[in-house]
Amino acid sequence: ADACRQMGASPLIAAAGGRRRLEPIGEDYPVIDAPLMVPPPRRFPLSLSYAGNLLRNGWWHSDTLTGAVRGWLDLFETAPPDRLIAEHAPAAVVAARIAGLPCTMVGTGFTVPPEASPLPSLHPWLAVPTSVLERTERDFLDAISPLCATYGFAPPQTASDLFRRADRLACCDPETDHYAAAQRSSWMGPVLESATGV
């Protein structure tokens, strides 16, 4: 946000919990509440991939997912951005795709999935069969099919393809990427903040 401001932009931050979430770190940017996903309770096994993690965190529930995307679209109408910079906000990235809004995904390797199919395991120390990752990806694609129909865009062929219109900036080194076999063209390295060092 500081770099964007230095380039003449006027950052507006949408965060879960709004201003209350950012007060402890002293941010002085305007902040609004980000749409939340609150799905019905459901037990899920350990998330083995990014697709599995999204399913576990509400993407399995069509009404919850569609409501979150609709919330982001409403936010874009209320405060029209020139570009969305999303850190771990996949529903916002999908909303940007629907709205035709330029978008950049930033974050650690975990929050910026590689362009691979199936999405690789989050646990390289486990021997996860490719067939399991493929099944999770099929479950994910089935879960988002109603969303695609609601907003009239072709269902993606892979989980990664859902985010293909967004630029992806992995703010980590290859050695600290959550995906040991990540198929990336580059890594930005960690972003350090002078006051806190993180």
C-alpha cells in the first residue's frame, strides 16, 4: 500500500474485521469490511492442496461462495477500484474476473497457487498419490460449477485456471515456497517491513 501511494494511487483496504483488524499495526489507510464466508458446519479431512483448502473453508457450499463473490462485486460498485491487489482473498479474485477488473494475487507460496494441474500437495513430506490430488480438483470444479452458471462464464478446466486472469506474485523464495514442486517462472522473495522486519 505504501508503494502504491508513492506512485500516486489512493489505496483502499478491504479486510475481514475492517478497521479493527488493522488498528494494532497502525495502518492509516481507509479500511472497509471485506465480505466474509460463513458456511454451515461440515467436517473435512486434512487439506492436501489449495483446492482442498478452499473446499474446507466454504467453497463446497454454493450459496456461501456465491454470496461472498456477490459481496465483492457489490463492493467494487460502491468503491470502484482500478486494480485489485488480493492477499489470500480468492473469492475477491473470482469477483475481479467476473467484473473484468485487473487483479494481482500476492502473498506466500501458500496463498498464490502455482499454474499446475492438479494443484500440488501442500505437504511434500507426505506421499500423496496424484490420483488423490486429481480427485480433490474434480470435487473443487464440481463445487464451483453453480457459481460459473450464475455469472455466465465457462467452468474452468482446472482449479488453477479459475485464477488465470490474475497476475501472481509469490512473495517468498523457492526454498520457502509451500509447494516444493511449484511450477513458477519466478519468485519475488519475502517482503520485509522496516518497522517490524516482517
